[in-house]
Amino acid sequence: MEQQDHEMKTFFQSNTAKMMMVGFLTLVLLIPLFFVQDLITERSQRKQEVITETTSKWGGEVFCYGPMLKVPYYDNTTKQLQTAYFFPDKLTTASEVKMARTLKRSIYKANVFSAAITFEGQFATPDFSALSIPAENIHWEETQIVFQTTNINSINSEVKVNVNGQKIAFEPVASSKPNDTIATLESGRFPATQLAGKTFKMELNYNGSHAISFVPVGKSTKATLHSDWHSPSFSGYFLPSTQNASPNGFQATWQVQHFNRPFNQQQFGPLPDLSKYAYKVDLITPVDEYQQNERASKYGFLVIGLTFLVFFLIQTLSKINIHIFQYSMIGIALVLFYALLISITEHSSFTLAYAIAGTAIVSMITLYAYSILQNRKFPLLIGGALSLIYAFLFVIIQLEDYALLVGSVGLFAILAAVMFFSRKIDWSK
């Protein structure tokens, strides 16, 4: 019996048992780490909710579809009055987007913009030959100009189109679709001969946020967009033909011909939803503080594992016993780093928060190691190693294109160092 007790005691004092306990503790610490990650996700969602609510009062995403001609006609087949839509023969769009200011609510900030948009172009004579509609069935005198857009409550200019010096006003039309975010604006009725072959010009001023997009309805569409925002993201069905971005802003141009699009210049029947064929610019923040915190927390398991590995190697080399409770305190401190990081970040920058939280945790663990090891050499080694780990992690977080490469090379170097320092350890004891 005494021999069994001695063997059990010897086993629990062996390096194998200590490694198993430290490994199990590392897995257990994933539980509070997951809670911290959930906290980061919750705070990020809360930020998006507040920003959405705040920007909705200023103006949301700007979307423009038009202008276009709407001509009613009588269909002999259905015996009903139908509608045909004709897009411009030429359309030029020029947009000047300026970041107006930063809206702040509580600790959250939202970037909003003001957009001045000019539409210029020319309508061709509407052609009904595809349907063989008799001329007497076409209600030319009831022609209207139609324009679809979002955020009509954020338009801070007159909505009028100038056709050869004649200004034609628009009125909103109630939508039959519930929760429809796209509003339809229609002009008064007039003969189509007043527009066919003549140039038009339309100027709109918006308050908006997040993004701006246009449907290239012109048979030949040319568009330019200039902004003082430094981080554009081009998306949608068409990418710009040219773009030039700098820290002071960007400029982009699009050129779209009718054969580049999967829709015709004439649309007979209800006006189709062509929003999926729009070209779009998102005015994004490349990596916000919550994304950086989320990326940092994903490396939490690595930080805990490497820190425990340093302590375990020092324990083995120095022959000083470190209790599993002391490992637990160190692990909890490492998890607390991410809670400190997210809480400080919300009131400052990520870099400053990382420096404060990292310094606090490294200092606390170094002092705790000094009380355990009772010398200066090993605690300073631990503090230096932990500082290098956090610095390495910070570099990876800041990198985007080279994060995987730098991370792989760094881990290779760490593994090589561990193999070097542990090469003479007798693991049989």
C-alpha cells in the first residue's frame, strides 16, 4: 500500500503529470476566453445598432435609379392600360461626396456624408416597334419622368429636372410594397415630344451614410465620383474603369455601355428591380476597434499556451515547483487582458488600449512570478518573453495581407527556440 502511495506521489510529481495538468488547465481557460469573445461580439452588435439608429436620422445608404421616361399605352391583348419605361440614350453622373461630420451617441461614433449628385443626359424618341403597338394606343401626352431613390427624407434640395431651360418638378408616389425603402418620384404629365432628343439636367443633394450606388440606365453611361474619404470599397455589378485613392480621398470613374448590361433600354410592364446591377461604393472603416479585438482574442489560446510553456520550461530548468493554482492565476490574468483591452478601447484607440492592457498584465505576471521563483533572473525572463509574445501578436493584428506569413514564421522561430532550450531536459523524471 505504501509502495502504491509512493508511486502515485512520484507520478504526480513527474514532468508528465505536470504537463497533463497544465494542458488540461489550458483547455479549461478556453471557457472564460469564449465568454470574452461573446462580449466582444455583443458590444460590436450594440455599436452597429446604435450607428444604424443614429445614421437613420441623418440619412442611410444612397441609391439612385433613373431618370427614365414612363409612357402609358393601351394593350389590345389584355384590354388594359399598360406602362412602358424608356431609359436615357446618354447619361452622365458626377458625384461629390464629402464626409460631413461624425455623429456621436454615448461612446459610439458614426461617419456620415453629404453628396452632391448631377445627372445629365439625353432621351431618345420612345420606340414601341417591339410590341407593334398602334400609334393611336400610345398616350404620348401623358408621358412622365420617373426617378427611384432611397432617403427622400434626407434630400435637402429641390427635386427638379431641367429640360432645355424648363424645370419639371417631381412628386413622391406611395409604394404598394410594405416596408419598401426605395421611393418612386414622378413628374407631372406632358407630351413626349418635349423630351425626345433633348438634353436634361438634374441636381440632387443628399445626406447619407455607409454607401452610395447607381443603376447605369443610360445606353451609354459615364460616371465619376470624388470623395475625401480615404477607405473606399468598390462593389456591385460593375467595378470602376479607373480609380485613384490616397489618404486625402479618392476618385473613381465608370463607363458602362448597354451591351455590358443584362437588361434592355425599354421595359414594358411594371418597372423591374435592377438594384442588383448597380455599381456601388462603400465608405468603410477598414478595421474597426471591435474587429481588432476579435482578431486579438482569437490568438488567446496561443498566448495562454506559450506563456504556460515558458513557465513550465523555467520550472523544469530551475527545479522550482509551481503549483497548478499558481498556473490558474496566471491563466486568468491572461484572459483578463482581453476584457481590459475591449473596455479601454471603447474609450480610446486600440493601440493605446493594447499598450495599457499589455503593460498591466505583463507587470502583474512578472511580479507574481518573482514572488513564486524568489529570484530576479527568471521573472525578468518571463516578463521579456511575455512582452515579445504580445508584441508579436500586435504585429499580426495590424497586418492584413501578410498576417499568415508573419504568423507562420514567428511560430517557427518560437518552436525552434523551445526545442533549443529543452534539448537537455531529462523528461524521464
